[in-house]
Amino acid sequence: MRLLITTYILGITFLGFSQQDSAFIRNVYNEALSHGKSYEDLRSLCKDIGARITGSAEAEMAVKWGEQKMKEYNFDKVYLQEIQVPHWERGTKEAGWIKLKNGELNKVSLLALGGSIGTNGILEGEVIEFSTLEQLRNLKSNKTTQGKIIFINQPMDEQQINTFKAYGGCWPVRGLGAIESSQLGAKAVLIRSLGLPLDEHPHTGGMYYVDSVEKIPAAALSTLDAEKLSVLLSKGDKVNFVLEMDCRDYPDATSYNVIGELTGAENPNNIITFGGHLDSWDTGEGAHDDGAGIVHSLEALRILKEMDYTPKNTLRVVFFMNEENGNRGGESYATLVKERTHEKHIAALESDRGGFAPRGFSCDGTDEQVAFLESMEHYFTAYDLHVFEKGYGGVDIGPLKKVVDGIPLFGFVPDSQRYFDFHHAPSDVFENVNKRELELGCAAIASFLYLLDQKL
Amino acid sequence: MRLLITTYILGITFLGFSQQDSAFIRNVYNEALSHGKSYEDLRSLCKDIGARITGSAEAEMAVKWGEQKMKEYNFDKVYLQEIQVPHWERGTKEAGWIKLKNGELNKVSLLALGGSIGTNGILEGEVIEFSTLEQLRNLKSNKTTQGKIIFINQPMDEQQINTFKAYGGCWPVRGLGAIESSQLGAKAVLIRSLGLPLDEHPHTGGMYYVDSVEKIPAAALSTLDAEKLSVLLSKGDKVNFVLEMDCRDYPDATSYNVIGELTGAENPNNIITFGGHLDSWDTGEGAHDDGAGIVHSLEALRILKEMDYTPKNTLRVVFFMNEENGNRGGESYATLVKERTHEKHIAALESDRGGFAPRGFSCDGTDEQVAFLESMEHYFTAYDLHVFEKGYGGVDIGPLKKVVDGIPLFGFVPDSQRYFDFHHAPSDVFENVNKRELELGCAAIASFLYLLDQKL
């Protein structure tokens, strides 16, 4: 009998808490959908600031923008963490042509890959196509490639339902194509853009060189131009490519992570870090990547503040700088965390998969941490979220694993279908973000932070 | 021991079937994503045909388009069902102005509601605003409304997570606003468009008159113009509205449902009906509403045919005519079903909620039928579908309930967040449909039809 009564009391208590949590979450959604600031904030970040690669004036203005927004929303603390960031510029010359045997020129849409060297004037060479990076790697000699321009025409796998898996499978083409092509004696490398649709937008993105291999210029063609080049090559005639790019590296620049906090009332030194990255590539407006993650995070804390929520633990939003070409922001933040020995870091969350309709959250953590995540699903059923599973956290929060033993990293998971229409492309602009989808993401993240704060 | 062995064998058999089904579904998705025709078919329906309200030349060309497509894809039978449809035309004159006290005119974006009478020349009247239809209904006398133009500025409820619920709550404003306003002596009614975003696109849609109440003209303002008019009225000055529309009804026209079949090998007289509606409103291109449902259905059967699938039961795709302003296609198809006493109708499925990323299926049926639907969920987990629940079927298949006892009606459920950005508006064009999202819908529907055919 004693046991039964205890169970009953516990049952009521649990129910009470659960209803209170559900009501809180409903209010979070109402605030986001009826009085949300995220869409206007994203417009401002995209239009008043624009594309913001590290080292650019826009990146520095984005820091001021972020700091000002956090102050405007009356977060308890707002401060900057100074960091050193890579500084690469696209320059003013960037053009490419397919040149047929008869001299006919066809201008293409291309973008230098981020970090590429320039061509030092006009570069021309015969094109040799590989359908995949694997095919290039299987080449036994450099007889057919020496002095040529290698063209890797590997498409993303459209049959993957989660487009991030398709991206993961194709990423080495962009990341390692220049190294692999240079090793085969090529004088430049062209890749098919890592984008799913057939369209005219080239997609840039990070790439690597290694000291032991000569650097060669690297650029991405739009998927339509990649198809066109491939068709011309399939006819068997010699096809040349003409390329000029004056992109180059500059010395590292000073920049900042922008940090804001609501101080925890019970455990001010217990920290829940969350955020996105403030930098973007230098094309488009960085709307989905990662303007969305920035305003998701900003709005989540604004909503909690607006609702007069006093967190138990300190909720710390970080606008990370330099995710795209160095992750210096993420690495530097981890250093700061390591230095602050009085702080206890209990969780981190990142939004860097676009501003689309929310599907759930993933957890890079132990089985127990994943089970904790799964236990939250029922709060979100009414909001159409159903992905609560083991998975990736985020690039910016990744380095925290090295400095905080056992910290669970959570990733916000929106619908992935349209992300690689826009990723790193001129089309990643404010107009391609939907207001409701963005707001629902803010509400999901604010609700999730609330639950982390209450239940961790 | 006997029991154990039997269970074991049954276990293996079940597993075998399940793996076969899963492999089939994977192939369906591969075909849709790598060799799909749906996006090009939708482009053709939107651009080669265009908006296609019943009675228009475009609606008749859409019939020919649908018949030709079904023949091109080699369905076993392709035929037309002749029906009579309403014929309303917007006419050439359609314009409205807010007129301030000082005579200043502000042109607005508006659309006559479908079925509205015209204004018979220029109509001018003082505007009186109601914030909701309920507020208008609560009016005790017609003292303030007699001879006025009533403006019902009721927004859709943005806090509803499922936007169809918000639409349902607001639908009477459009459907019944003219009747209710006329009963209060108004000479015309203006409504705020049933659309969620604040933008310049007015949304048309069906409305009712009743014989006992004088007909008055009815039009929808864009949400931005509704806000503007409301702000001007809130200043307290008299505001007039000037309106001219020459829309009107014509005698019924002849049109057709377009029907195609793959004949069932085991039970040719067992019929699974599925489809969408071929007609659209006369603005935009009817891309999401319901071009998407048309190509979803067409492509689903094409995929099954392409995969050499021989159905057990007859799979019958129907392109219904006149869903938007009469549902004569749906009613007439039910009549045909009733007449064909040799046929046994075992299920029906409709896609009429847009071409967005699939979320699942709903079932208008018994608890047992809903449980059957729920049992299918595990086949779709890998494809990110999770809604398998009791719910609505569709307008076109709805009349089947009256003629087939106990038939389960299924509705395809895509993500709802963006639907009411475009619904019945000039912005419902091909460019606002995403290729992958559309293709994933086709694959989900083809897979679902396969499972219905195998398991019902």
C-alpha cells in the first residue's frame, strides 16, 4: 500500500511538471509565431550586412550587428572574444570559358573554391574529365593528366533521402580535389558544384592544400555548366578551358566570437552553450548558412528573456566566427572554456543546417545522453518534430569535446530537402528563407533549451 | 516444439515479405529521384496549359493533356468521364481603390472571390471593418452597415502548427461572408485574403450565395492591403472603397474526369482509386493546388508501370475536374462507381495539399482502418515520414463514402508550412514547387499504393 501511494504521488508530480513544461513550450511557440523578431533580424543580417567571409568589412560589421542585437534584447551579459582568423579574398577577376576546337568560346558560371590560389593571369589547358574522385584516384599514371585541367564531374547522390549524407559522400571532391589533381600533374582542377538541382548557380566551399604538393587553382562550375562541359567532352573532340582568377590569401585578421548570456539563478557556473556561425561564404547572403542559425539562437534567448524565464543554469549564446574556412571561432571558444576552470559545461547545441521546417534534434553523445534526448520527443509531437536520435552536433561546438569530458553535443535538425539548392551559392539569400519555417525553428530551439535547462 | 517451429517459420516468412516490400519501396524512390518525370510534367501542366478553371479553354486543354500523358505512359486503360461543370469567368475588369476623405486614391491588389457577381459598373461605398466574422454575426442591427461595404479583416491563426487548421478556422469568412454581409444590408463585401504571409498576393477561392439573400459582390484584398485599409480606418476618418468587377456565371459547360488504369491481375474488379484535381483557380498556374496532386498520381502509376509491377487489384488514377467550384468531378465519379455494380471499391487516396516534402498519410475510416494505416509507418521511417493517423481524405474522393459502405479514404500529408503562401494566389506557380520535394511525394504515394494493393 505504501508503494502504491508513493507511485501515485510521484505520478501526480510528474504529470504536473509535464503539463507545466507543455504549457511553457506552447507559449514559446506563440511568441515566436505571433511576435517573432527572427525574420526581420535575418533580413537585417542579410541585407544590412550581407555576405560576411572572415577578414571582410562585412564580417566585422556582423560582429557589431550581433553585439548590438544582444544588447538590444537585454541579455544579462554581452561580450566579445577576440580571435585571429584566416583572410582570403576572391578578388575582382573570376571568369571561365569552355573553348572548343574551332575556337568557339562558351562562358560558364563558376566560383573559385574558398582558399584557392589565383591563376596569375589567364590560364588555358585541355580538359580531362573524371566521373568521380575515385576514378581519378584509381589512375595508375599521370600520362593522360600531366599539364591538363582535371574536371571532376561527380554529382551528389540524389537517391539519399537525407541530403547531408549525399553531401558527405561528395565532400572530398571539393576538399581534396586540388591535392589529388596536382599529384597527377594537373595545372588546375574544376569540380561540379556540390548542389543537388541542375541550375546556373555555382557553389563554393572550403578546400585543402598540403605543403608537400604544389598548389593549383580550383573552381566549381554550376551543375548545368558541368553537364554542358561533359556533353562536349563526350563527343571526343579536344576541349580546352580558359580560366582567370585573382583570389588569394592575406595575413590573418583580428575578429571576434560574439557572446551573450542569461545568468543561471541556481547554478550560474553551469553553462549551456548554443549558437551558429556568424561568418558566411562571400557569395549570396549567408541566409540559410548560417544566418538562420544565428537568428535561431538569438531569437531563442530573446523569447526566453521576453517570457521572464529565469534559467537554472547559464544559457550562453555564441555567434561563432570563421566556421567556413578554419573553425577558429569554435577552436578559440573551446580554449576559453578550458581556461575557465570555474565553469561546468553541461551541454552544447548548434544550428547550422538551414532555416527550414524543424524535424527534431540529434545528439553526439553517449547512449544515456541519446536516451535523454529521446525522452524529450513527446513534448514536440504536437509541433510535428519526430527526429530525436543519435547524430551530429555541429562544427563550431565540435572542439568542446576535446576540452569537456562527456559533454553532450546536440544538433538542430530541420528538413534537409532544399538545403543543397542554396548552400554556398549566390542563391543563399533572404528571399529563399520562409518566415514560418524560420520561426518554427526558433521556437523548437527555445523549447529545447528550456528542457535542457530544466532537466539536465 | 511444434508451436515453436511454426512461429519460427511464420517469422521468417513475415521477414521475407517485409524485406521484399522494403526493397520494392527503395526502388520506387530511386526511380522517382533519378528518373522521375513529375517535375517536367508539372512544368508542362503549369506552362503549356496554365491556370485551368472549369469552363475555360485551358481546362479543356488540360483534359487532353492528361489523356495524352496517360497514353504516353502506356496505362492499360485510358478514358474520359463526361460531366457538366459550372462556368464562371472573372472577366476583364477587376480593380479596387481605397478612397480617402480628401479624394486621394490608393489602388489595391484584389481578386473577386470565385462565383461572385460583378459590380455592374463602378461601385463605391463607405467601408466598415469587422475584425472577425464572429464580430459581424454578433451585430444586433444593420444600422451601421446598411448600404456600406463590409470589410472582414480576420487573419488566419498563425499559432496553429498545422496551417490547414488555421485555414479551416478562417474558411467561413470567405465562404459565407457575402451572405452574412448582405443580410446586414451591405452592398459589397471585402475580405482579408486567406493567406498566412503579409504580402501583395490576393487569394481567391470558393464562396456561397443562397436564394433567400440578395447577392452582393465579394472580393479578397491582399493581406498587406487589408492591413493598410485597417490602419486608415483606425484613424477615424471616413474611408470609401471603389470597386469594379465584371465577373459572372455562364451556363454549365461540358468537361471530363480523366481516368487511367493498371488492371489488377488477381482481382481486376477490385478498385483502388487515387488522384488529384485537374482544375485550378484562374490565377497563378495551379502548381501546388493541385498540379502537384495530378503529377503525384500520374507519376505514381508511371513508376509502378515502369517497374513492371503487376497489381493484384486494379489501380485507377482519376484526374478529377471541378474540385474548386462545385466538386462535380468527385460527385460524378461517385455516381459512376455506384452504377458499376460489378466493381468492388476497396480504398481511395487523394493528394490535394501541395507538392511539399512528405510527412505521411491520414485516414478517414474506422479504427481498424486507421490501425492498418499505422501498421505501414515502419516502411516509411527511412524516408522521413511519420504522420500515419486518423484524418481527412480529400474533397474529390469524399463522395465515395456515400456510395461505398465502409471504404477507407486516405489523404497524402505533405509539410503544411508553405501551402497558404500560395493557395489560390497568383504566386501558385511552377517556380514555387521544389523538384525533390515533389519527387519524394510521388515516391511516397507510389509506395503507399503498392502497400495498399499488397495488403488490403
